[in-house]
Amino acid sequence: MAMDVAERIHEQLTRCGITLAASLPDDWVAPLIERIAADNHIRHVRVAREAEAVAICSGAFFGGVRAVALMGATGLLTCTGELATLNLRHQIPVFLIVSQRGSIDDHRIYQEVQGRRTIPLLQAYDFPYHIIDRADDVASIPDAFETCRMQKRPFVLFLTRRLVKGEGAS
Amino acid sequence: MRAREAIDVLARQRGGAVAVCALGMAANEWWAATKSEDSFYMHGAMGFAASFALGLALSLPHVPVWLINADGSLCMNLGCLLTEASQAARNLKHFVVDNGVYQTVGGLPMVNGGRTDYAAIARAAGFPRARTIEALDELERQIPAITAEEGPSLTVLRVDPEKGFLRTPPMTYEGPEMKYRFGRALERRLGIEVFGPQGY
């Protein structure tokens, strides 16, 4: 991820009032995670499985703390059961930042399955999402966060390859 | 030691702790013992009550948070112990009701047939304090010190499995009502804001 993009996203998360982040990295979101980890105003929790991040953010909600879960698209698929039986069942908002792996410019064979199935899966669950493809759309993060609170359910903010790697990156 | 007896001891010693309960037996018994709305009773996400409790404990560092977990739930994600140990939340206490079976579905045996030492696993994960308690009088003797000690700690309560289904009924509310009762209870008790001015 280009450092200016990570910096912009971090800045917007701070604007949202986020003081807790739970993460399990993939390589696209790793620079953002390390930037957040270095911020003394955000409690950063490294987890062993992505659903832990979901549940940690859900518990933090009841402590009155604004939180974000960061992960890759494969990790998002692993926690759909918890997102349904915890967050959907109890209407607990959880804000997730996820790399949109498996896009047409992501030439990793092990990401192919995630590419065409992830969004239909979110639609089946009726989980809202927003795709950030360009740096000037990063400023929409506070709106996305507020929508997550209002919708009272998981909200996925996808980061595209073009955004995190830059135009024409190999 | 029976599960109900162990839970009753915890309930009497709870003080001001906010509780998070794993779904099934742990949640139902805690509800039967406390009828408390400042407790969160999981209805799903088996294996992740520990993570929910950790998020709560990190968000409310001056409030004692008790996790009433069960062996079946803990085994769904033993990795939670690494995360808990790494965060070292001093206000978090983790109790595991270990009956060696999936009681809620009729008492079918757990994986590894009662050979697992969860306290040893917790210590190996980095918990500074972890122990197993097998008898009720031992629990009654130790619980004041456990309550007073600094977290994170893990206490395994080894209890006898019940025959067949445990008939303790679940709490009388669920879903979104659980969210609002729990959140409003914390707002009243702690003076925090969980929901915004428009109620969401």
C-alpha cells in the first residue's frame, strides 16, 4: 500500500473516533495495520483468527468504544458464521476494512475463488459494503462508519488493488 | 462438583463484575443464578465469547470483566488464549466450566475425552495465572483470592457432566433485545454512552 493511502485511511479512522483496532494481516492491508499499530491513541490487538477481531470489536461496542477490524478477503470468508450469529442476530454494528482480493488485476490463483463469491455472499446476508478504489474516496470513511452504526450490522469497506498498490503496479 | 454449584459460587462472589457467557450451558446457568441484565449471553459465535469479553475488558479497563466460558466453546478457538495473554488485560478473568461433554446437545463426549489440561495450555500461551479446581469446597476456599488477583487469569472448573440434556432454561429475551438490555444496563451502571443520542 502506498504510504500516502495508508496515511489517509488512518487519518479518516481517527476522524471516526476509532480507538481500538483488531487485525490479522494480508499483504495488501499490512502497511495500514502497522501504521495503526504505531499509533498510541489506538489500542491494537493482533488476533489469531479473523472472527476474533469481529468479536473483539463487538465487545468494544458495549464499552462505548469505536473499533475497526482489519483483514484480507479470505479472512472475511472465515468469519461469516460469527458475523451472522453474533452481529446479525443481535444487531451489533462492526466495521471491517478488507482487501478486495481476487479482482481482475489480482493475479494470485489462490485468491480467485474469493474474487467472484465474496460480494454475492455479503448480498445474501444483506451486509452493506463500499468499495474504495481511488485515494480521493478515502474521505468517505466517516460516512461509511456512520452508516455501519445506523444499519446495526457488519459493514465491509473494501480496498482495491489499484488503491493499495497504485496504478499500473505489478 | 456440579456445574450449577460452581456457577452459584461465582455468582455470589461476582461483586461489580460485568459477565460475558458462552452460549448454552454457561449462559443458561449464569442466567438462572443471577438473572442479571449487565451480563451478555452469547447466542451464537461459539468459540468467540472470549474475544467479545476481551474487547469489552480493553474498552472498560477499570471495570472487572468475567468470562464464563465452557470447554466446548473454548475448544472452538483455542487461539483466543494467545490473544488474551498478549493483551494482558488486568481486569479480565476467564472461567472455563469443564464437563468434558457437549451438555447442551445431550452430553455427547468432547474431543480428546477429558485428557485436555486447559490450565496448562493457558500457562503455555502466556497466562501468568491459571489453575484447575475440582471440588466445591476448594472453589469456595480459593474464590476470594481469585476475585482479588490481577488478570488475566484462567480458572478451570472441572464439573461432573449431567445425564442427557441440561434442562436449565435460557434467558427470557434474545437478539436485539439482548443488545439493548445489556447496553442500557452498562450505560446506567457505568455512566458510559453505548448508544448515540438517537438510540443507535
